[in-house]
Amino acid sequence: MKIRTKIHLFSTLLMFVILILTNTGVYFLFEKMAYDTEREQLQSQVKELTASFSKMTAQNDPAVIIRAHLPDNGAISVAGQRLGSGEATTLLKDYTPTITNDSYTVEKVNGTSVLSVSSPVIWNNGDVVQLDMMQLLVNVDRNLMALKLVLAGVTLLAMLPVVFSSIGLSRIVINPIEKLIATMSQSRKSGTYEKIQMSVDRKDEMAQMALTFNEMMEQLEQNYKQQEQFVSNASHELKTPLTVIESYARLLTRRGFDNRDVAEEAVGAILSESVRMKSMIEQLLQLAKNDELATFQFEETDLFDQIEKTVKPMRQAYARQFDFEGIKDSIVTTDSERFRQLLYIFLDNARKYSDDLVKITLQDEGDSYAIAITDYGNGIPQEALPHVFNRFYRVEEDRNRKTGGTGLGLAIAKQLADGLGAGLKMESISGMGTTVRITIPKRLDSH
Ligand code: ADP
């Protein structure tokens, strides 16, 4: 069953039950009040009659007394005598009320309600006999019937707005959901990232839902495009070393077995391309892994020690001058492993793209620590600076210079910095050198 039908059914049924319950309550309350008024009246009449009977002597004719007290449209039955007035004369001719515990009863006789009150009286011969006084409740019946009709009419009338409001309500709630379903199935069928069209002035939860859905679709589309771009870039980049390897291998088969020089050149090239390809694949895996933020492990650590630990092996490995100056006991909460990885990327670039000294400084900047890595190499042209953090981006000359780079290092650095909540800034003057600034927040929650 559709939600729309469910809403209609549920709200209509609920309202119907509420109306029926209240109207039934109203009806029975009114009926009780009407019967009580009539009963009190009849009871006082019975009282007067019993008082008259108590004064009765053997000479008095009981029929005269009875007639004097006969109610309109009613009857009195006592000691085998029965007198009636109006319609009651014939209607109640053979009727005997069944009075149980209370001294009164209301019963239907031929469709008309009859109220009967009974009381014991002392008869003129000293016997105690039962007196029944009965009255037709014609007016009360008429009023109750009118009330029934009015209440039924009110119930039906009140149901109209309920039905209309349930239609309106379902329209407000269901229409956007139906739109959402239609958009989703359209997206699935066409393989595109469709968005829901919404009127701009709607500000409720449904508009919020559509907005969130549209944002989600946009993000999915963006992610998909990025992935697509990445895969096409990666395969393109991997194709270059593979083409080199293939052509050298062919050269080797053709001429390498007779010519040692050719063989050496081919094997050398194959080796260096394989090494480059291996490092590229490692970096690609690294990029994929860094996407999972959950793998970051934050702990208190001393930045000074971490920098020292990263710089020292580089000095030895490359026999280059790395000068480090900074304040000791620089405690931060970070993932030290990832921080050193980040630092390594910048140090390695500084080394790769310069021949002179590399300077590293560590400064306290209040909420955070700032690390600056400066080299005095080629620098990066101004127009290239905004792109260096993109995947596979390499400055044109470096591409040709065969430094063996992959263009993935800085993309990984950006991803690591995002995960660590660190800031990155790169300044460079072509021909003069480059400075990279990393800001690490002292506390985790300040990023
Ligand atoms: P790569 O593997 O090519 O070094 P990166 O992502 O680390 O890839 O760097 C992207 C490009 O930015 C490099 O190819 C290089 O052209 C340029 N670059 C990065 N760091 C420096 C630097 N310190 N000095 C000069 N150029 C740099």
C-alpha cells in the first residue's frame, strides 16, 4: 500500500473514531439527563399519589384519586385497577413494567420509550400493594432522534476537512519523496547524476532533504570525475615507462647480443624505468591508503625530535647540507609517522631540485608551530605554483630533465596535511629557490 493511501486511511479513520466516540458520549449524556429529569418529575407525582392514598378511607373511590393524579400521556396501575390517558390508554393497556433493583425503569413499548416508577402503597383495606405510574416519553424520543441526526450530520461534515487536510498533508510530504524516487531511478537508468528540481522559496525539511540529496549527487559526480581523471592520468603515466621498457627490450633482442654498448644502455634504461614505475605504483597505493582518515593515529609528540629524526638520515644518505634550527620541546598532538612522511616529501624535493644547502626552521606561532623548508635551487615558475599539488603535475623543464619524479609527491603531501589538520604554503622565486611552510596546530581540535 502506498504511503499516500496509508496517510488518507489512517487520518480519516482516526478522526472518524474520535468523532464517533465524542458524539456517542454526548448522546448518552444527553439521554441520561433527559431521562433523569423525567424520572424526578414522575417520582414526585408518585409521592403525591401515595400521600393521597394514605389519607384515603373506605368510602373514597380510589379511581377518582387515581384520575386526579394521572400523568399526561401516561397510565397508573394499582391493585388490579389501570387507568390511562392519551395514547397511553391503548398502548399501555397490557403492559407491566419489569422493575428490578431500582424503583424505576425505561422500556420500549411498540417503539416508544416508557418510563415507569413504582412504589408500595397502603390500600384502603390495610393491604400493601404495588403502584406503577407509567409515562410515554414521546417528546424525549423525538429530541433524542433529532440529536442523533444532528450528531451524525456533524460527524459527516467534520470528516470533509479531515479528508481534505489528509490529501493536502500527503501532497506536502509525498510529492517531494516521489520526485526523489523519480530522480533516483532516472539517475540509475541514465547513469548520470540527476538533481531534484525544487522551488527556491521552500525552506522546510523536505527542501532540506532535496538539498542534501543534490549535494550528495554533486559530490558523487565530483568524486567519480576525479577517479576517472586519476585512472586516466595514472594509466597514461604508467604507459610512458612501459613504452620505454618495451622499446629498449626490442633493441636488446635485435642488437643487444652482438653489441655490448647497446646492451648496457638498454638494460640501464630498463632498470631505471622499472625503478621509477615501482616508486610510482608505491605512491599510488599511498594515495589510496591516505584517503582513509581512520588510519591516522594522533598522539602527543615533540616536533623538534621528529624533524631531527627525519633530517639526520637524509644528511647521511645524500651527503648534503641540511641545516636545522628550532625550539626544543615543541609538543603537539599529531600522527608522528605521517608528519615525518610529509616532511620527507618536502625535504626530498628541496634536495632534488637544488644543489646547495637546505634550511629548516621551527618556530612557535601561538596556536601552532611553523616549519619552513628553504632551498636555493631552480624555484618554481609563478604560473606553475597553483598546480604543483595536483596529481601527476610536474613543471615542464623537470619533466624533460629526467629527475625521475612522478608528480605525485606533493599530491600525497597535500593529502597528508589535510589528514593532520596542517596548513601548507609554498613560495618560490624562479631561479632563486623555494620555501615551504607547514603549520601544525598545537591541539587537535583547533583544526
Ligand atoms: P615530483 O615527483 O616530480 O618531484 P612532486 O609532486 O613532488 O613530484 O612535485 C611536483 C613538481 O613541483 C615537481 O615536478 C617540480 O617540478 C616542482 N617542485 C616541487 N618542489 C620543488 C622545489 N623545492 N624546487 C623546485 N621545484 C619543485
